Amino acid sequence: MFRILLYLFLIYLAYQFLFKFLIPVFRTTQQVKKDVRAMNDRMNEFAKAQRNASSTKSKAPDKSSKEPIGDYLDFEEIK
């Protein structure tokens, strides 16, 4: 009788361990991997768009860098 109760208790513990720990951990890791892959894809798309935007922007000549900004003013220190 004691042996049957022990087996039932062990089966109950295994059931609890499986359905309350292992399966949620497995599902969570799968979801995190999926989210990381999606975020990585979005970052790659954003970087690709940035490269495309910068390459089209760099083809046009930049006239503002050739113009002088202004005179240098030397300030004296007030004590």
C-alpha cells in the first residue's frame, strides 16, 4: 500500500514539474528566441535603410562645408 502511494506521489511530482516548470520554460525560451530574431531583422532592415539613405545623400555635393562659418572671437577672462 505504501509503495502505491509513493508511486502516485512521484507521478504527481513529475506531472507538476513537467507542466508547471519545463513546459513554461520551453515556451518562454522559444518566444524569446522568436522576439530576438524579429528584433535583429528589424535592426538589419533599419541599418540597410540608413546605408541607402546615406549613400544617396553623399552623392550630392555639400556646399555648406566650403563656406566660412564666421570670425573667431577671442574672449578675455574676467576675474
